[in-house]
Amino acid sequence: MKFLLDTNVIIPAEPASQQILESGAIFVTELLRLLAEGSHQFYVHSESINEIRGDRNKTRREVREVLLRKYPILPNAPKTSKRLESILGSHSLNRHDKVDLILLAALDSDAVDYLVTNDRGLHKEASRLELSARVCTPVEAISIIRALFPVTPVPPPAVKSVYVHELDQEDPIFDSLRKDYPGFDVWLTKCKREHRKAWIIDSPTKGLGGLCIIKSETFPEYALPTPTLKICTFKVSENSRGYRYGELLLKAVFDYTFKNNYLSIYLTVFPKQAELISLFEGFGFQALNKPSLDLDDELILGKMLKFSVEDYNTLNPLDFNIKFGPYNVKFDGAQAFMVPIVPKYHRMLFPEAEAQLEVIPGQYPFGNGLRKAYLCHSSIRRICPGDILFFYRSRENRGISAYGVVENIIISKNSTGVARSVGKRTVYRFHEIEKMCSKEVLVILFRLSYILIQPISIQTLIQKGILKTAPQSITTLSEEAKQWLKTQFSNQY
């Protein structure tokens, strides 16, 4: 699809003042991200650029001219037609009205599919031309793109997005599935012909280490809000256990459902698959049918992604995040903390946030998992389950890159006890834990909620009064700082 962007849409994303930044930058940057992800074409009109050149504020004019150079100009833009001029008139129009007429000409001639603008006058004129369905605000454009073009987000490191027909049907990962499901190969062929999507993880040895096949459903068999995503197949191979590939695949599932506005997810499992059931229940999936004594009867597990006001008000922050997360987070009633982390451990704990990925992605279980651990010698003792941790990358590329919800905290000098509590969640080796336990260690078990590819810089944090200087240890954030940071992430209520 082709989108023509009015400069009043672009300016918030390319601010020349702090006031403009606050007005609508979040929506505009989200729109630009969706346009880029979906490989849509977007342009500005040369006449819009010329209009900016008429700005009497020299500094603002020069800044905007430079910033707008990165946007492609609509090639061979059509001129106004006699039809448009007869309906809207072309005489006695001021400079701004003439530019509006030219923008509508591009739309009327089908040089572009949509015109995105915040100009109310333009919306009214489009209605007179019977073009109002194709003129939209940035928020409306976001809704249009999400409705028409499901987004396939870049999966986490080590995960690949493929179509089922790209899979090797003879891969050993399918052997146990054939035993459990008669007619599996017929079903797999059907998936191939329907061009169903899948995520895969290559095994450290040979073949597939993990596989997830999905299907979008509008009319599921079960009482679930729609649209819903069915997880048709979810499998980690026997020789890939221990890498937390299950949580890594779930990252891709949650990212996909969040970006495409799904309201629920479900899958079917056999009662004997206790490990798989435990994994999904740990992330808020609940049984939709009564468990049967017959081990061959399938159990349906479902998860709601949309919550009610009652849900938000009655559940504590941790339970809320487990039931409706990872992206949905209850900020109300939760404390917020800034947690510094050095680049070495940041790369290992949050590999998706790194510009340069590791040579062998997915090799660290703690990087793959959604449930992680942070160890330090901080003397702070006020952190509670459900509190929110904003992770600050120190030294280089300084800024907030991720946040998560606290599950539990442990304070101990017992290295064995600390090691048992963190399992495969931590970046530290046992000998490092032993060394740390020369004095009391604060262990924070948390659930990852969101990662920002573009961190909130230290300069912005200081400018906004979130921090006075770069944090050297865990810092308590004010209520105002927490609420401001909440607005900077995509999961807004």
C-alpha cells in the first residue's frame, strides 16, 4: 500500500521543540514503524516541503528541511483535476489551501492509497470529494494497517519465521507427533497448502530444536473472545532440552498476538504432557474443559489477552501480569525501580535489545527465557512482587532498554541456595555466585515484559527529570517518573 504523509503528521516524529514532541510522537513513530515493517511505501509531497520553506522562523525552518530529507518525495505527483477544482474551487485560495488541494489530487488520481493528515479541514474537503474513507489520522492509519496486514514481527534471536511448506517433513521432531496424532501427515500437508505460519529453532546438533505452528481463528470451538490464535503444534526436541526453547517460542507467540491485536490464545495438550502444561500455566493459560481420567482425552488450555476494568482493579500487579501478560502490566499499586546493568550482562540477558547479535544465537538459556534473574549487592529492601523494574544499560548506548515485573526477591549469603533459586535464569556461573556471596546478595526473580530496540537515552531521562545522573545502583522512581515511563512503551491502556 502507498501512503502520502502530510507534514503535520511527520513533524511530531521529527521535533524541533520539546512541546511538539509531546503532542503525538508516540502514534506517529508507531505508524512509521508499522509502515516499515509491512514494507509499505510512504511519501511526502514536494508542495508540502515548499510550504515548510515559507516558515518565517529560520531556525525551525532549517531544522525541518534537513530532517524531512530522509522521506521520499512522491514521484511525478499529479496536478489538480478540473473535477476537484469544480467541487472545491481553485480561485481565491490561500497558500495552505492550495497545498491541501494538491494533496487531495494525489489521492483522487490513485497515485497513493491513503492520505494521512491531522488537518481537520482536509478531512472535511475529502468528504466533499467522497474520499473520506481514504483520508485518516495517524491513529486511524495504524488501525487500518493492523486490520488489513497482520504483522509478522522480527522474532527473537535464534527463532526463524517460516511457512509450514518450508519444513522438512522427515525431521525427527515430527516422530513423536506422528505417534500421538493419527493422520498427522495428512494434517501437515493441509497446513502446507494453507500457507500456515510457523516459528522454528535450529537444534544445536541437527534438525529442529523447536517448532510452533499457528492458525488464526475467528470462530473457535470454545468460548473465547475473537480473533483468537490457535497454537496447533508446540514442540521442543528431546536433544534441545535445557535451553528454555519453550519460553523462546512463547516470546514469538506473544509478540505476534500483541502486534496483531488478538484477544486470546489456545492450544490442546494431552494430560501426559505435564512439562508442557506447566510451562503454559506459568504464563496464564487455564483449562477450558474439565480434565478427564482418560489420558488420551485432550485438555484445552486458553489465555485471555483482553482484560476488564474489574480484572485490572481486583488482581494484584503480579497476578495481573501472569494472567494477561507479558505485555499487559498493571502499573497502579506497583513501585518502580531503575536497575543498571553493564553491557556484558545486558547482551546475555536481553539479546533482542542488542544491535549486534551473538554469533550463536539462543545458546544461553537465561537469554531465551521470559523469566529471568538479576543479582546484585544493593542494600535496597523495599522491592516486592509485582513491582516494575526498568533496566538501564550503562557505559555504552546508555538508556532504558527493557522492563519487567518482579516475581520474588531473595536475600542470602548461601551460594548453593542462591544458585538453586535462580536456576537457568541468571547470567552468572556458580563460581561467580560463590564469590558474590561473600556478603549478602539480593536476588530478584522477574518476568520480562517489553524490550525497546531504541532505548530511552540517558539525556532524555535527565531532561525529563526521571534521573539526575546515570544510576550506579538500583534507584527508586517517583510516581510521576513511573507514569511517564509507562507512556513511552507500546502497551498503553
